[in-house]
Amino acid sequence: MFDMTWLLLIPTLVVLSYPLHAAWLFRRQRRALRPATGCPQGCRISVIVPVRGLDEAVEANLASWLDQHLPEPWELLICVEDEDDPVVAVVHRVQQRARGGHQCRRLRLLITGTGSASLGKMHNLLSGIAAARGDLLVFVDSDARFPDLTYVQRFVRPLADPAVGLVTCYPAYRGARSLGAALVGSAINNDMLGFMGVTGTWRRLQLAVGTTLAMRRDTVQALGGLEFLRRQLLMDVTLARQVSAAGLRVHLCPEPVGVHLQRSTVVTALQQADRWHIGMRRVLPWPVLSLYLGLRSTLPLAAVAAVVTGRLLPVALAAGFIAARVAAAAALDRTYLRDPSLRRHFWLVPLVDLVMFASAMSALLRRRIWWRGRRYEIGRGGVALREITGEETFAASGSRWAGAKS
């Protein structure tokens, strides 16, 4: 009789294939691009950044957005809800330094007001789209940092193909110096690109990462606007699925966008994982979600198999899976991510898998998240049903996350 323990080999082979699948996806995308007939050559570009609070090294991030070499005229919109937000002082300081130059004229600060019926990020993003003058829209998370001054030029180039409706990226977390930052960085860097490569190779790519996205305005109009994202957790994945449903392709940029995260607490890292998994459970197609859960479940299943069978084979297969994870992460880092600090954290690989598995299992039973200091209840389809008030949070203080800060 076939020993079911050998099924643990399947996740090992999938993880080992990460670098090959990434290369295969990028090659297929290049071959699929049609001759340029769309707008990137002569279109005005609007870079829209929704912001709340001070991200780590936000001034360096802002400089990487503002210094981009793009065809004039282009604009950078910083969208923030509250004029008292600490990031406003940073923007004013940059405007003061750039006064009189091209940078000052292209930088616009937009105070959007409180979006009571929306997630804060989506309220800012939609307000930015409404105020933008460009025909090409680039959405950037406030913790993102472009690797060089011509990155956006290269990033939007696939939109010259009218069959491409959305360009997305894969983030590369850099410079972790605390356990919380290393947990987040390892979870993303070791898995995101490979997972997108696997799913995008064997089915039409319907995943996206909101760190940086780009669309033509005519695509936004063809979707009837982006109001459907107003209360949407994992808006990037939902947007990618809608673009694909409209018959357009999602294109993954082969160059990463950096996220410089040196310091983060373990509690914040766990809250971030919690938010991802609650959103994934409600948004991802079931084959994609099943693949993800299968990969995260490998080590716990191996432990259970070792206890039940009393054999060392599951332990050996688990060790092989960890080795495959490290090998694939090293290959992806060498070819694509190029983060020297990543090598210091390979020892975290089994811990990351166990933490993410526990978070994913917990998300099957829970529907509340912390995000940017606010607490939301998440419903079917990843929609934020309502914001939880301070009184409700206090009343539910028996919850493991009650009172935690984002």
C-alpha cells in the first residue's frame, strides 16, 4: 500500500520549482507583449500615494517617488485624510526645499478628509484618482521605495499593449534588524515571487501586490471606476481578478520594489499576518488558497505524521522541505531580490512557516483585523463591514488582539 507520508514530497517539489516558475512566467510575459499602440509613450502620468502616519524612512521613500525621470508633465499626489497627520510636515518640508523647481510644481498634497464608509487607504486612493490629471495612474504604497530613477518608466511600459490592463510588482523587504521585521520580510521574500510564478504559469495571473500598481485611465473607466474597492481588504487581488474578468492581462514586473523595514515588533508582524490571512480566506480563488495552505501546512503535517506513525520518515521529509525552502529563497534572492540582509535570516524559515500556519488556521475562525491603528470587521468577499469603535474593542478585551496597537 502506498505510504501517504510521501505526499509531503509534493510541497517540497513545488517550493524547489519557485525560481523556474518565476523565470518561466517572465519569459512568457515578454513573448505575449504586443507592439506598443497604447498610451505610455506620450501619456501624462499621475503617481498616487495614499498615506497615513509616518512609515520608516518616509523621506527617503518620498525622494524616490519625486525624483523619477518621467516625461513632463507628470505629477505626484500624496493623499492623506487629516491635515494634522505627521506626514504632512514631511511633505511641506520637501516642498520647501524644492520651492521654485520642477519638483515643487509636480508634488501635490491632497487632504482627503475622513472616509467614514471606506478603508482609509482606499478613501485616499480614490480621492487621488478623482483629483489626478494623468491618463496613466500609478498607485504606490507609502512604505515603497523605487530602486532607481527610471523604475516607473520601465514599470508602466507593458501598458502600451492594449491587452494589458494592470501592471503589478513583487516587493522585496530589505534591511531587517528586529525579529518582527525579519518575520515579515522572510514571509514575503521567500514566498511571494515564487508563489506568483507558480499560479501565473499554470493559470492566468489573477494575483497582484498593492506595493506598486499601474493602470490606464481607460481601464479604470472600463471597470466602471474603482468604487467597488472602497471597503475592500486585499484590494490588489480583487482588482487583479476584475481586470482578468474584463479580458485583460495582469503583468508582473520582473524587477522588485523595495520596502525598507528595519524595525517592527513581533505583535505588529502577527497583526499583519492576521490581516493577510483573513483577507486571503475571503478573496483568493479556492485552488490558489488551497495551494497556499498546503505549503504552509507541510511542517505541522509532518510532525503529526511522525507522532502517529512513530517513524523518522516524516521528520526527514520535513527537513528536506526546509532545505528546499532555503535553497529556493537563496536562488530567488540571488536572481531577483538581491537583499544582503536576507541571508542572515534563513534560520527563520521553519519558524516563519509555523507562525504563518497558525495565523492561517486562526483566520478560518476570525473576521476582525487591526489596520493602521483601526479595527475592522471583515465580511464575505473581503469587504470591511464596519469599523469597530473603541467601546466595542474595550468590551471585547478578552480577545487576544484587543488593545493591541498597529
